Amino acid sequence: MNETTEKNMGTGRDHLVIGWLYPELMSTYGDQGNVRILLDRAKGRGISAEARIISLDSPAREIAKADLLFMGGAQDQSQKIVSDDLMKKKSVLEEAVKRGVPGLYVCGAYQLLGQHYAIGEHTKMPGLGIFDCHTENPGTGNRMIGEIVLEAEVPGISDRLVAGFENHGGRTFLHNSAGSFGKVKSGFGNNGEDGKEGILYKNSIGTYLHGPILSKNPALADWLIGKAYEIKYGLPVELASLDDDFERKARAVLLKRAGIR
Ligand code: GLN
């Protein structure tokens, strides 16, 4: 921990609010675990943290109060319900993303923040248009399922290898100069064709990795916490290391199975 940050912590000022978007509708394959991990890892550094649920009946201003945002994945039906609600709150979410509030948006959530999500030839769900990408689901039941490893293109992350599990029918395509979350080393990624996985826009990450992703990638959890702290207090924070032995072992299994380490 550097001196500046140390002075600014433990003064009662250091408190992070995690805005947990639509947990009852958007939480497949263990995604809810990501919130527990963020809370634990913040508290492990003496930063108090709380998760606030933001859902169908929450006013949009709750989004603006969050220091870090998280939304998990879902099947198409839940996605439609959330899409209709989130459309009304779009400007507040967009403002937060543009302000640099860090966020993790998994699978269905990633698709929702894009321009649109098309299923087959006849269904097109409008997206929020915050991420410069769109998703097409051929609707044939041909899904991209399996373990995945990528090399993150996230400036400042302390370990670029990110491992997880993906399960999606949608194929996402990035537009123009949108940067990916990482390069696929093993697995399908955004669409199984261009070698890209997810999107990185400002401090927000869209990704297909479930699992939950943060359980095997503590460096990513810390990157999100660090950014949340930095945006809120205007100070970079150097997070003390934690005992990540269990996480390291889980990663090692996945990386070995992918033939990477
Ligand atoms: N409904 C989306 C798809 O199948 C997202 C699935 C998910 O979030 N796991 O592409």
C-alpha cells in the first residue's frame, strides 16, 4: 500500500458500493459468486464494501450511487424482461460507464449493453448501445460451451491470463475500434471466429466468462476494486496481497487442461 492511499484508508471514507443489477433474473452458472468475491477481497484490505441490489422496482438513481457495477448472465427470456426495464434507466447507466465506474457484465448482460441482440431471423432485441458491438444468435441450438482461457488486454491488470467457462448461443461482433477484453488462447470467445473475447470500454468489461469468473481470476477482481477506489477517491490504490492459494490451484487446473501452463 502506498503512503497516499494508506492515509486515505481507515478514516471512515473508504467505502465501496457494489450495484448488483437484477440478481434474481441475471445470475446463471454461479455468477452471483462474483459479488461475494468482490466484497470479501475489498474487506480483506480494510475497505468496507456493501452490495446493493438494483432491480425492476429500483429507481435509476440507484445506479448513479454505485462505485462498481455487476450484472450476470441469463437465458433469453429473463434478458427480455431486463432489457425492457433497463431501457428506461439507460442514460444513468451510460453516464456511469462513461464516467469510468468499473463494471463487469457477463454473457447476457454483455449482450444487453451492446447495440442489439438478434435471435434467428425474426426476433431483434434492442440493446442499450453503450458497448459498440452487436450479437446474433442463429437460434439453432448450436451453443458455444466449454472452458476458456484468454489473454486479457486490460491495462494495469496484474495477471493477464484469465480462465473461465462459457455457455452462449449468441455470437458477438465488435464494431469499429472497440477493444476486446482479451485474445482467446483456448475456447470460442465472442463468436468462435475472430479470436476475440469480450469488450473493454472505459473501465467496463463485457465477457462470456461464467464460473464465476472472479473465483479463478483474483487479479481481475482486484483490478475492478482498484478502479472503483480510484474513481471514487481520485487516488490510485495499491492493494495488499491476500492468500490466493485456493484460487491459484483452481486456475492451475484450468490452465493445464487448456495446455497453457
Ligand atoms: N441468452 C444468451 C445466449 O445464449 C446468454 C446466455 C447466458 O447468459 N449464459 O447467448
